Amino acid sequence: MSLSASSRKLALHCGSTRVCGDGMFGWLKRRARIAVVNSLNADLERFLLSLRGAEPMEIGGVLALACHWRGKLEKHFGWNLDCPDLVIVSDTAGAMKVRQMIREAQEKEPTMAAGLMVWLHTLRATQTPEVRPKAREMWAQLERGLPYVEEAAETLQIVTGYALQTQGADRIPQNLRPTAEQLSQVAPH
């Protein structure tokens, strides 16, 4: 196939020897993916900022809420959140379902939404590997609250009226276990 000079220029610009077929759309897909990754990273970074600045007792509350929601999500959807990779394979809309639950929780009892945010970021990081380092840091930060989960759950029950189920507070999703370096960088308060 012979290309005209302008077609060759366009094809080179698109990174393809074809007349911008996959090249143009490939470029658009890459740009869209970069925008999604940047958005997810920014959202998770905001959540991380709140965890980094929190006292261990406050983080214990977020972890208690996350444990409570783990049980609810696993029971309602049949998920195993120890293996979010398998959740995403079996339910590609998992993150969207959690996002909808966050909206509903924010209307009824905003405090409860924090635990769902943990699972939203967990599922997003599972779908988007570029976000995983920040999600591992999130779990490292959450570990700081582990000694305070039960006390925080009692306080949250007084505030929200919900008895939180906190079994398995030490369960961290397999694909997001923090690295030794991340654990060493988490500053205890």
C-alpha cells in the first residue's frame, strides 16, 4: 500500500504505519487511561492524607468501619475480600457497586462511609496496578489502628447507633499487603 506524503506524516504522528487506525485510537485510549490513573491516585492521596494525619485511635475507627463493611460486602455480594483480584474477575462492576453504597451511606450516616472508602480504594487498586503502591500504604496506615479497633467500635456505636462487626481486623487483602519499606515509613503517633 502506498501512502501519500500527508498520510505518512499523519501515520508517523500517530505512531503507526497505518493511516491512524489503531494509532490514533490507541493514543486516545492511552490518554484516557492516564487521566483515570491520575484521578484515582489523587482520590486515594486525599484519603491517605487524612490517615497520615490521624491518631491511631482515629485510624482504629476507620479500620473498625472497614471490618464491618467487609462482612457486609462479603455476605451481600458473595465476595472474598482477602482476594480482591478474584472479586474483580467475578464482578467487574464491584468498585461501582461500592461507590453507590458510599453515596447511600453518606445520605444516611456519613460516618459509616469511611469504611466503604477503604474497600473502594482496594478494588480500584486491584483494577489499576498503578494505584497499588498508594493502596499498600493505605493498608500500612490502617495497621496503626489495629490495637484500637474494639475501643473505636464501641465509641462509633454510641455515635452512630450501629453495632460494628470487627472480626478479622488484621486481615489485609493479599494483593495489597504493605512492603517492609512502607511499614517502616508509617510514623506511629
